[in-house]
Amino acid sequence: MSTRPSSRRSVTRSAFWCSAGFLLLAGCGGATHTRDPFAYAQRPLAIHDDGVVLSSPAVAVHALSFAGASGSRVNAFLLVPKSAGRHPAVLLLHGSGGNREDLLLPAAQLASRGAVALTISQPNDAQTYRPLVVNARRALDLLVARRDVDAHDLGLVGFSLGAQTAAILAGDEPRLKAVGIVAGRGNGVTRYWIHKADEDLYFQAGTHDERVPRAQLLALIQAAPGHPKVSWYDAGHGMNRRSFDDQVAWLARELRLTR
């Protein structure tokens, strides 16, 4: 799924909005309006843990899956600090065409600083934002259910399509404390939801982004309330190592990581 909506792989703004201004999930015809268009059933997560696939003196990496939107299975990597006690937690969302491996490096950096980190594989053929948002909310359910997670210290970072999902969650998910949005596209849906955000926000964008026009990068930033942190980089859409290091450092401060 491209970060730029297209007729084949994405839903246009009209598929999300009807004349009354409500967000729809599959177009206006015959759709049901709800107070929260991304509401979902609180059914069991049905977690399947394949065990530790990587380990260091400080962090263990588990491969697992859980029940996502509409009964789908969501593959994930869970990075768990080996230190005792309750930890902040961060969910990381990849861009279009990606998977749970893409953001393992910043996830490992966060885990080494004392956060439980979770990366998930999102569907690349989603026709609306709904499965992406619901899968992410279910991933947060997984994190807050863990005894080693402090549910009051939850962070989220999304890149590209994951940044669009993160922008929606910033306005629709009250459990989040800090949200990082990397190379995020501003459209009717993402601007609507980011305007409702009350978490601390950190936007990052590349001055040479070849996939998201600068006007759309700015549109999302300018739709955010208050005075969010914003950093621009001499980089294309894929950003660079410094940008992700900066995002990790920001989340570490926001979530009061000890290392």
C-alpha cells in the first residue's frame, strides 16, 4: 500500500468522509456511523509466542503473533529488557510495503534503554485505514496487558504509512503519552485526527522527500495542536540514521527511560 492514496490500493478522502463530516470506513453508501470509527471488539488476543529468536545481555527478542482486525493474524517482534520491574513501552509502525523487521534497530535501541518495544507487520493490501489502526490498537492492548509494562508510559512511532496510522491514533487513542511521526502525509483523514491529539508530538521530515510532497508534510505538521517538536533533515523519504537516533532520544526523554 503506497503512502500516496491511489485508485487501486488506497481509499480516497471521499471514501472516509460523508457530507456530515463523519469518518467512514468503506465509503458513504450504506455505511454505519459510529462515535469512534475505529472501535473494535475486545476479543482475546490469542497470542502465540514462538520464543526468543535473538538475545543479548540486556534484551530478549521474541517472535510472536496475535489476533488483529477481522480475525487476521498479526506477526510481531517483542523486545523485552532483562531488567526487573515495570517498563515504559513503545509500538513501532513500518511504512508501506514493509514488515516487522523494518524498525528493529530503533526498537532495539529503545529496549536497550529500558523500554518494552513492539514492531508489527501491517497488511500491505489494506483498502482503508481501519485494519491498520485496529491492529495497532490491539498491539497496544498486548503491551498494557503485560506485567512488565507501565500502562501510563506508552509511546508510538510511525514511519510513512505508519506515520499516517500514528497520526490517527494520536487523536483516537487516549492511552498514548508520546507519538513520533516520521515522513507523515497530511490528508483529510490524518489532519482531522492529528488535530484532536493531546499527547506530546514529534514530527520529522526530509527536505528531499521524493514520495511525500513538502506541502503534505507541512499540512500534517500544521494541523497538530499546540507547539509540537519538529525536525527537518537533509534526507529523502527514507530519512537517515540521525533522524531515527533523534526519535529514540526524544522518546527516551518523554518516557523517562533510565539508560
